[in-house]
Amino acid sequence: MKYGILAFVLLVTPLAAPAAHAADAMVVLKNFDFSPMDVTVSPGSTVTWKNMDGEPHTVASADGLFRSPALDQNDTYQFKFDKPGVYKYICSIHPKMRATITVK
Amino acid sequence: MTEPTNRRDALKCLGVGAGTLFTLQGGVFSAFDLAEAREDMGTPLFLQISDTHIGFNKDANPDVVGTLNRTIDMVNAMPKQPGLVLHTGDVSHLSKASEFDTANQLLSRLRVSEMHVVPGEHDVTDGPGTEFFARFGKPSNNRGYYSFDAHGVHFVALVNVMNFKPNGLGGLGDDQMAWLKDDLAGRSASQPIVVFAHMPLWTIYEPWGWGTGEGEEIAGLLRRFGSVTVLNGHIHQIVQKVEGNILFHTARSTAYPQPQAGNGPGPGPLVVPAAQLPGMLGVSTAVVRKKKLSLTDAALA
């Protein structure tokens, strides 16, 4: 019985870790668009952006909370969202590229 | 008129491909062959170089240093050197200090010592007052926009990549517009004006942001002048328009071509067969001849 519980804990722990990270999200920048354009995550989640275009892009929030350097092709940028809210952002080089991260 | 055989010979001598020269006088617009233009070209007023994109290394051109060097060799080989160089932005690809340093090192090889530079959006991704301005901000007190007179011509350098409009067009912003009005007010209508900025100052293609929000207002300020030349880069291809006495001209890049307006998902680097690339890269030069300002585009091949 004792061994049974231990085996259960060992089995569950590695599974629990990815579950916690499942709240993290990935956004790709491709063909002059963010995809997906609207992402919802829980507080404490990290969002990763990856530029797939040959043209550089940036990730810049409307309120100045986060702003990436120019991302070349295959470059990534990460930001951790701690507080709930709706965060609008654009590519500052191509400001028609607009998207939203919702934290709740 | 020059005979076709002579034209070909002249082109061979120059080591450049087909070019077209545009002359503007009293609103009448006419095109000449480059070889004819060379016959009494005189001293070029300025050279326009644009979109050097130092730091770019993708398929569209893995060797932007090489093509810039070839461009500089071509300019240095001109029999008469231009009085000054206008760089219409995107000196760097990613606003990195190392990219600007490499660009400066390469451009210092030009025999023309006076260079004026406006930023492209690639040069200021790190915001105002940083790498670009540390190198090129002095004439404008770090504003980026300024004016100067040379050889009887009034030159106006504008920044339209730091106040984007919500629809993606470039913008000058209120402070710069007020400064421009003031700069042009009271100036004689007979003085030739050259305005240069990175993004097109007239709308070429709005879905890709190829234009400037205040474009109409700026054109309104320029209409009373007898000779106006508006230069930009950004779109990596030659597009021209004449409106009254205003000639709008966008220059080629020295780094890589971009698609024609609306052709594809967006204005990214265009990959072409290697043999075609040199013909799509190059510079523009301008001469004043009998009070006319003429522009010549020269490609690398």
C-alpha cells in the first residue's frame, strides 16, 4: 500500500508539471499577421512570439508594458503576464499588425 | 541626338545598365536616355542612396555588404562626383550598433564627404534617441528632421517612421508639421526644393502602409514652388509621379528588391534569380542643368 502511494506520486508529478505550463501560449508572426490574433491565458503565464517572416517585426504593447527588439526571421520574444487585463499590442514596424492578449 | 551605337558604347563605358533620366521644367515632364544625359551632365548635385539594410542575410541577398560595396565603386567611378549624398533610410536592418558601424565604415569609402541621413523604420526599432541618433542625430539636435541649403537648393529632411498612423501609413506628427510649415514659409517660390524622407510622401499603396498620413497637406505646402523634388526609399523599387511642379521619386535599395504593390502577402524581401538581382539594385543621381533638376537611376547591372 505504501509503495502504491509512492508509485502514484512519482507517476503524477511529471504529468502535473506540463499541466501547469499548458497555460503558456505561443503566437507566430507570419505573412504580416499575428496568429492567433486573440489569446487568453491565466495570470502568471508566459507568452512566446516567434517571427516566421523574412521581414523583421516587433511586439509592442499599446501601454508600453512590453516591447521587443526587432525580431529577425526565427527570433523569439517572451513576456510573462502577472496581472489580469486586456493587453493590446502591435508590430511597431507594421502597425497594421494588431493583436490582443487577455489575462484572466 | 546620339546614335544608338554610341549610346550602347557610352553605357558600356559607364559600366551600368539601362537608366532613365527625368527632366522637370515648368511642370513639363520628359524622359531621356541615360547615355544622352551623360554628354553634358556637369557636376551631379547629389546622390540618393537608400535601404542599405546592413545586417540582412537572408535568401533575397545573402551579401548586402558586397552589393553596397559594388554600388560605392560605381559611384566612385563617376567622372564627376556629386556634391553630397542623401541616404533615405534603413541604413541598418535591425537597428543594431554593429550594423550601423559596418554601414558607416562602408559608406566612408564614398569620395563624397557630405552625407545627410533620415531614419527608416528599421533604424529606430529601439525607439528615439538611441543608436541611429547617436550617429546621425547631430544636424537635427536628435529630432531627425532638419533643413539646409546647398548649391542654391533648399533641402528638407523629414522623419515619417516614428509617428505611424493607425492605418499603417507613415506620419510626421504635429510638431514636425508645424516646423515644416515654418521652414517653408516666406521662402522664394523660385528656389528649387528637395524634400527627402524614408517612406513615400504620397500614397502608393495604403494596404501596405506605402504612404504618409499628412501627404496631401505636405503637397499643399509645396505646390507654390516652381521646382520640387520629393525623394524616398522604403519600397525598394522605382516608382515616380509628377503632380504640377512636384516630382515624386522612390529609389531602389542597394540590398534587396521588394514585390510590386499588392503582389503577395506583404512588403517583405523578394527572392529573384541571382542573375536578376543586380539589375534591381542601385542608386539615383541628380544634376542641375540650366536651372532644371534632373534625376538619373543607375542599376548595378
